Amino acid sequence: MNIALWIVTGLLAVMYLTAGLMKTFTPKEKLSTSLPWTEDYSAGTVRFIGIVELLGALGLVLPWLTGVAPILTPLAASGLVIVQVLAIIVHIRRHEARALPFNVLLLVLALFVAIVRLIQLGAVA
């Protein structure tokens, strides 16, 4: 189970690290071709989302791996669940149904990491 959990965690971290770097450092004008939803938001908001994703990616791995404040790992995963809930709402409002399965998958995987890590900490019985 631990190997599967680390695989899921690693995949999520890579996905969010990649997305976060792109949204943080790519000009909004270039993002709008691949991410049309960015047209509805300011450059600052898109950059903020990218920073949240970067921090979430780091929070998924580093606290648990180092043993320093491991509670931050399930909290980071929970934060990424919230990011996906908000992303799903945006895509529903924009009638972008094709994006929804990927968002739901990321949500479920982040929720899996959050719950299992909380159980491992003994925070959930």
C-alpha cells in the first residue's frame, strides 16, 4: 500500500509542479491558447493559482519524506482537493466538459493521499 501511495503522491506532485510552474512563469497571453479559462482571470490570479499548485506539490512530498511536520502532507493534499473543486466549478460554468474527467481524477487522487496520510498519522480512526 505504501508503494502505491508514494506512486500516486509522486504523480500528483509532478502534475502540480508542472502546472504550477507553467501558470507562475508563463505570461497569461501565452497560457490562454492552451488554458482558455485564463481569459476570465487576471494575470495575478493565474499566477496565484500557479503558486498554490507549486506549494501543494512540495507539500505532498517534502514534509512526509523528511519527517518534518508530516501533518503538512495531508493538509497539502486537502488543499489540492479544494483547488480541484474550484477548477471543476470553473469548467462547469464555462461549459468545458472535456476538462472535467481529468479534474475529477486529480481530486480523487489527492483525496486518497489526504485520507491515507491522515490514517497513517493516527489522526483518523
